[in-house]
Amino acid sequence: MIAHAPAVNVNRAAQDPVVCLIEAYRERGDRRAVEQILAMNVKILNHVVRRYVSTSDEPYEDLLQVGYVGMMKAVNGYRLDSGAKFSSYAYSMIEGEIKHHLRDTALVKRPRWARSLHAKVSEATNRLTNELGRPPLIEEVAGEVNITPEGVSELMKLVCDTDVLSLDGGGDEGVDLSVIKSLHYETFALPVEDRIVLEQALDSLNELQRKVVYLFFYKDLSQTEIGRMLSLPQRKISRIVASATRSMRNGHVADRGAGGREV
């Protein structure tokens, strides 16, 4: 039985020359073999990249590099005894790598509070799945992360419902942030609804204002200390704190007026 195994690979190599090149790369680290594999499958690579460039705002060169990563994963992961052609496997790996990249890119563009909360939801979901031996109900996940079930649903819509076709289309349409609330008060923890308002207000400030607000309110530095750190006079820092606070307050009042509720 063992004596006949090499013949299988010989037949596969005769039918698909890529198999021989993969063997050369894996056994001898032959980089020229990899270059040949890429050259033989460059049409597939370009086809997948062009398809996703046309439906996202990512530069062609960036997605091409991601596609090369997918191609190398195909070279390293392809089973030589597989019944599928390497080209089909490579197509799947390239597409998967690009989709993964686009999802990560979309997540990075999400607000800080959303990324943090999504990480907690994911961790709780995995933990409950292991404990319960089944996927948890949304109410069970909500209880673990102290967020209303409706809030968990809207969070997942905000973070996860960003397919390639909508990455450049705003992304937040149809998401109701007003239902993302804490179930109960936690000592020394800011309720999630207040975190959302605070981060939205901070995002409305310019870079210098955000830096001063962070140092003054989060790091408890005095205006004089902040002035020394930023090489600005204390009076300038005082004006920045006042203008930033006024801007955030006005933005909060506007949000309350538009939403008809106090957060």
C-alpha cells in the first residue's frame, strides 16, 4: 500500500504541474517555484482583486498585497492528495483573505465604544457556548455584558452587517443607537449609553481639543502642566478647555433635542 503512494503524486503532477512546483517549494524552499505558481495564477489573483476593488474604497495595490497573502496561504495549505484543483483552492483562499481584510478594516472604522463592546459580546458568546454546549440566546449574552438584548442586536448590526457592497456607503443607516443601554448600574463603570454620547462628543472636537480634554479630565493634569507639555501658555489651555467643554455641551443638547430624550 505504501509503495503505491508516490505514484499518486506522480499522476497528480502530470495532470497539474502546480503540484510539482508546490512540492519543490515545500521540500527545498525553492522561491522560483513560488514565482512560477504566482505567474500561472496571476489571472485568478487579478480577477478577485478587481472584483473587490470595484465594490470597496480600498486601493488596488493594497488589495493586491492582501491577495498575495491569500495565494501564499494556498501554496502552504493545499493538500497534494486533494481532488480539487489548486486554482479553485487558491481562488477561495484569496477571496477569503480579502474578505477578512475588508471586515477588519470596516471594524477599525467603527467607534471605539463599539469595538470595545463587540469584543465583550464575542468573548461572552464563546464562553457561554462552551459552558452551555450550544449557542447562547441573545438574552443570555445581554445579561453577561450588561446590555439590553435590543442593544446587542443593534451593536451586531452596526459592527457585522458591513458587507463589501456597503463599506463605502455610510454603514450606520438603520442602526438605532438609542436602544444600546446598560441593563443595570455598575459601580465605577460609565453606562454604555453615556459612553456613546461622550465619545460622539469627543469626536466632534479637533485634535488639539481632544488632546487637552484627555490630559485635563482623564489624566488629571493641571492647565499649567498641560501647557508645559504642549508648549502652550496656560491661558491658551484654559481657553481650549472652555471651548471644548462648550462644544461638547452644545452637541449634547442638540442630540437631546433631535432624539427627544435624555441620555
